[in-house]
Amino acid sequence: YNNQTWNPVASVNRPVGHSRQYGMLMTSFLQVTPISGLTFRTQFGANARFQLSDNYTPLFKIDALEKTEASQISRSSEQWVDWNWTNTLNYITTIAKKHNLNVMAGFTSERFADYTVSASREGVPSDIETLREVSAGTTAQKAYGNTSFNTLVSYLGRIMYNYDGRYYLTATMRADGSSKFTKGNKWATFPSVSAAWRVTGEEFMKDQSVVDNLKLRVGWGRVGNQNISNSSTLTLMGTADYVFGGNRAIGTTVSSVGNNKLKWETVEDYDIGIDMAFLRNRLAITADYFIKKSHDMLYNKQNIYALGYPNWNSEVTMNIGEMKATGWELSINWQDKVSELDYNVGVNLSSVKNKAVKLSGDGPIYTGGFNGDQIIRNEDGGEISRFYGYVADGIFQNWDEVNAHVGPSGKPLQPNAKPGDIRFKNLCNDDLLDDKDLTMIGNPNPDWVYGFSLNIDWKNIDFSVFFQGVAGVDRIVMDYPTVSGNVTTAFLDRYSESANPNGNFPRLGNGDYNSQPSSFWLKDASYLRLKNIELGYSFKQEWIRKAKLERLRIYVSAQ
């Protein structure tokens, strides 16, 4: 426990507070079939939630650093009211026994609203429970309220056609309008088309018994992305204070910068796939290869500080460029029955590579906080969100190693280093350790994503288990603490010249080399985990028929 930081256990347990949340979920629909094959359906759904939170921090003093000047009481209320209305008209028909047609037209509207209000005061006269109300406070009265909402309207159309169960064609079109964008950019249109050929439906495949199913697929389509805040197009004002002549003055200033030129991001998808089945459909294989291209990407980019908005790390949302993702997916499934035992074993494997084709056009974009620095770098032509920093080369164990870390002319590369500091590689082989020695040190995107599943049914007992994992992925697992912060138990193995000269973690310090982004803090984050397991029992029909139940199953599951 560091005496410059409040005791973490006391800080958690000292405040008195609780939250209560209530919710209601409702769905209703009306479906009408005026003529054979034609169906009209209208559906309305609503999701309402309400949360009330109370917090009280008492007046206390442990020492000159750990204390409060006054007790604090607050209450906040937040309501979320979301609804969606979907209307579809669907027509299904078969012509001449072989031409199958499914046509759909639709209209949807959605609204998401958030209402927030809070109030607080200080100086509650006593800690007794009956006085833990905002009205009991005597000073520093504050109140806050906000309303936020967004709406989405969509027009939908789809045509699905197949000839004799062999040739398939699907075409869709949707037009989406979002309140998050300004006039002229609210609407965007997103088409798609796909085709498939079931080869095993052809006459020349009838006399073979090797392949039970063979289907070739190809598709292209576009979808939209509007995942930005409701106020991204608006430049907002907020309160701020400043000192003039020793007196505090409260005024108004820019709190966030908007961009009224924002428009929909478009994701374009190309896909080619194959479905196969063998051994009387016991072995099924599905494989896909895809390319996804993102155009006019919505991205929070750092604003130009010279504009004066509102601080050095201000961000503004922009449509800044293009990204390309290429990958493949493979699924293998085996199902069979042995006596009264039915079982199914599945394996899936996928890999995706993301590349920034074009970003803002004015150099790399740095993100990802790391002790006041940034550790993620995105640039044109590179993979997305790679870790960027120095390459660590162990820890200085003594002064001889510190003094030996020099450039070609003998100049110290880390002149302020001490034993216990992280040593960085001099990639440029010059006399200066600077930004030119920074490089890509890791990738937070996995090389592989995989999973295994097993399902077993025996008489009235069923069992299922699913494992999921990733491989070839990196994570920054520990930020370097300064002398004013508490540390984890891992730092019990930190370097100490007298007590632990062979420590695996650097010495504690403040503003030194150890707090800079480097591969020292990079760890392999590959894993395999048991994601879900379930065991169930279904009661026999003759047992539950008397209770007028169609089915009764009990189960236990864990995730």
C-alpha cells in the first residue's frame, strides 16, 4: 500500500450505494393471409428499462492525504425506451412445379431513447441512514439532465428464386435513413445478390454414391454502418471555469467537435463457398472464402490542436478511407447413431487478415493509451491496430550493462538508465535511441479462431459441450505503474540491486524508460476455453401427458 494513494480496500468499502433496475420487454404481431401465398405481417416491439442509483460518501479523515472535506450524497435516474415496428408483405408461389418464387417487401422503423437526470449535494449533517437523501445536503448543490435519441427508417425488398431445387438466385435491396447524419447524407442504399448451384441435383450425379450433397455458392452485397454517437455531427458547448485576477469565473466553451459532412460507412462483401456431404450425409463440410471492403470508414480521428478544440487529445469523427479484410472459414461436422446413442461432433476454423488500404492521407494514426503514450499505430498498407513500440532486450542487471549499452561511437543510448530498467534494441544502429527505433511489436488480431463441439443424445438424456479458442494473438497485459500507484503482486519479483538483482520485472520509478511502450509488456494471449456445457433430461410423454404438457425438460448449464 503506497501512502500517496488512497487505500484501495477502504475506497471500495467506504461509500454507501446501491442501484435498482427494472425492465419490460414486449412484442406483439398481427399476421394476415388474404389470398393463398400472400402474407402480411406487422410486428411491434418495445424494450423499456429504468435504473435508480443512490450513493453516499461520509466525511472522514485518515491523514492529510486521505480525507474528504465534506460528505457527499447523490441520486441519478436513467431511462431507456426503445421500440421497433416492422411491416412485411411476402408472396410465395410455385409455377409449373419447378419455378419457385419468394418475393418480400417491407418497411421498418426504430427509435432508441435515453433520458438521464442526476442531483447531488455536500454537507449532510449526519451519517445516519435516514438522512441519506439529496435534500439533506446543505452545500454544493448540483443537477444534471440529458436526453439522447436516434431513429432509423428502412425500406426493404427481396426476391428469391430457385429452379427445380438446383439453381438459386437471391437479390435484395434496402434503403436506410438515419437521424445520426445531416440532411443530404441521411439516406443510403445497399443492394446484394447471390447465386448457388446444387450440383447433386443434376442428372449426371444421380448414379453416383460418393457425394450426397454438393452446392456451389457465390455472393456480393453491401451493408451500412452508422455506429457513431448521436451528436457526432454537432459541435457542442459545455461549461468551464478559468481564473481571472485570482477570481474563478464560470463560462461556456466548446466541449466536443462535430462534423456535419459525415455519411454512411459502406461495407462491401464478396463471398464464394462450397457445401459438401458424404457417407450418407454423416460427414458435412462447408468452406468459404471472403473479401470485405470498408469504404468511407467512420473513425474517431485526433483533431488539429491548433484549432483550439477543446484539448490536446480531442477527436472528431470522420469518413477517412478504406479497409480490406480477407479470410476463410471451414466447418466440418460428423453425425451418426450407434444403437440408442446419437452423437454429433463439429470443428470450425477461421482466419482473417485486416489491412488499411487508405486512411486519412496525412500520416499514421496513433491510438491506445499506455501510461500517457499511445501504443497502437494504423497506417496505409499496414494491418489494423498493430502494437507499436520499442523492442525490449531484457533488463539492465548492473551498472556495467548500463554503461555498455552504447551506439557505434560509444555514446550512451539510454543516458538516464539505471540497473533495473528495460533495455531497448538500437534497430537503426546509430548513436541515438529515438522514434526511428520504434517498430511493430505485436498484433491484437488472432491468426486463427477455432472451436470444437460435441452433442450426445441417449434415450432421454442429452449432453452438449463447446470449446472455443484463438491462436497467434498478442495483448498488452500490464501497464507500468508509477510511484504514486498501487501495483500487482507480479512486482514482488521486481529488480532490486540488493534484494533481487535477478528480478524479472523492472524497478519501480516515475517517468522513466520502463513506462514507455515496448515489447516487454507484450504477452501471448492465445487461449482455449470451455465456453458452454449443458446436461439435460426430457421426461417421457406418458409421464407428462396427464399434466397436459407437450414437453418437459430439465437441464443444468454453465458458461
